[in-house]
Amino acid sequence: MRKALWAVALVLLAAAWYFKLPALGYYWVNTRLASPDWVGRSVNLASYRAVVEGQVIEGLTRNTSGLTFNTATGTLFTVINRPPQVAELSRDGRLLRLIPIEGANDPEGITHVDGDRYVISDEDSHSLTWVSIDASTQRLSLKGQPRLELGIDVVNNASFEGVSWDAVNGRLFVVKEKLPLRVLVMTGLQEAMAGKGFAVSITEWKSASASTLFMSDLSSLTFHEPTGHLLLLSDESAMVVEYAPDGTPVSLLPLLRGLNGLRNKVPHPEGLALGADGALYVLSEPNLFYRFEPRERPAWASPR
């Protein structure tokens, strides 16, 4: 009996270590205590509540991944990997159109750059491809499009999961799922893709204290230009974390039953986007749509 209890205790300790539960508890308390210092200067995830929960996206059946918001169209874009497709969604989670992708094996992330330009990340080929999607686009081909392949920490099915464009500074953020967790920052891409020389710089985004990336995996991200803050999404840790530019954790949004208006845990969050009006969107495999809204409209948000 005693051996069985020890075995259970070891399993629980191992699980707590893997999912970084002590660090999670510490930062949850710390961000709550520090929240008054960030009023008006942050997204403030703690103020968000689910207003659309687990809505099935009719017309999609599985493997939605990545999410981006296009302010000009007022719509969301995600990718599906089997078969490779781009899906355009309304802000209430309705499927507007499906666009087949030729030349992709495992698209996992998408981000809007400007106009009709987007970047799609492919986990299988460890690549980033620039594409154009406008109102008339019915099919995408990645062949012949500007493309960058990255041979960094190549691990099958644990590579580049999400991408997000920072238009203010001309940077592309890329998250690596695990083994190890990484947030890469790339500059010089626009000039390189336009044939104006190749001066691409790749650095790793890190916080002032190495322990602040306390999640056990990374499945998506979004850069918030009005505040300059980075939002990271973790599937295994079931949370969204907001970080200041220096990596300080600012606020948390647990995606768990009973918290932030959720009746049930978000099963497999894979996509994250923040609308200009302040709404936060999360996609969960296979085809579930979530929208969170703050109690009060943030100072940085546009009118709804």
C-alpha cells in the first residue's frame, strides 16, 4: 500500500513539474497583484469573459490551426492541414469561404501582413511562405511564392506552430511548439521578399527572467500593436498569457472550466487572434470557435 502511495505521489509530482504548476500559480497571483499598474497599458486578459463558447464551425470538420484578424475585411483567417486549406470566418464564427492550398503539407499558422498579403507557416517543411488572398481568391498555390525555410531545432510534429506580424516594427514572430519552446523574431523579411537584398535577422525573444515562459507548449500567438505586448497560447497548459516587451507576464486567461465565463475547458486550443474592437478569438481543434470580450471596452480598442 505504501509503495502504491509513493508511486501515485511521484506521478503527481512529475505531472506538476511537466505542466509547471508551481510557476503557474506564482505568476497567476503575481499578475493579479500587479494588474493596477497596467491599467490602460495592457490587454488585461483577466477582464475577459467568454461570450461564444465551443461553437461548431459548420462546414469545417477537423484540424483548424492558427488564426489571424484582418482589420480591413473585419474577418478572421485560419488554416486546415487535411486537406490543406485557408478558411475565412466571420466574427461570429460562420464559415465564409474555403480556399484550397497547393504545395503545402502541414500548414499550422497564418498571419495577415498588410493589404492582401499573408504569411503561412508549414510545420512539415519548416517553412514560411508569403501569399496573396483577396476577395476573388479561389485557390492558392505556394509554388513560386516567396519562401523561407528554417532548419532550427528540426523535430517532426513539434516545429513552427504559429506566426504573427508586427506591422509597426516590420517583425515576424514565430513560435516553436516544444523541444524546446521558442519564440523567434525575424526582421528584414519584407525587403528580402521584395528582392531588395537579403539581410534577414533571426533572434530569440526572451524575457528578462528566463522562468517567465512557464507553459509546457506553445500552439499560437498574436502580437498586439497598440500596446506592443505579445500574447502566447498554450494547448497543454490551457491558457493565454500576455507579456510586456521585456517579457514580464502581465495577465493570464486560463481556458479552464468555471473560469472567465467558461462552462467547460477549451479542449485543444490552436489559434489565437485579437480584433481591433478588443474581442479575443480562440479556435480549438477540431472546429470549435470561441470569442471573449472584456467587461469594458479598452482605451486602445476601436468602436464595435
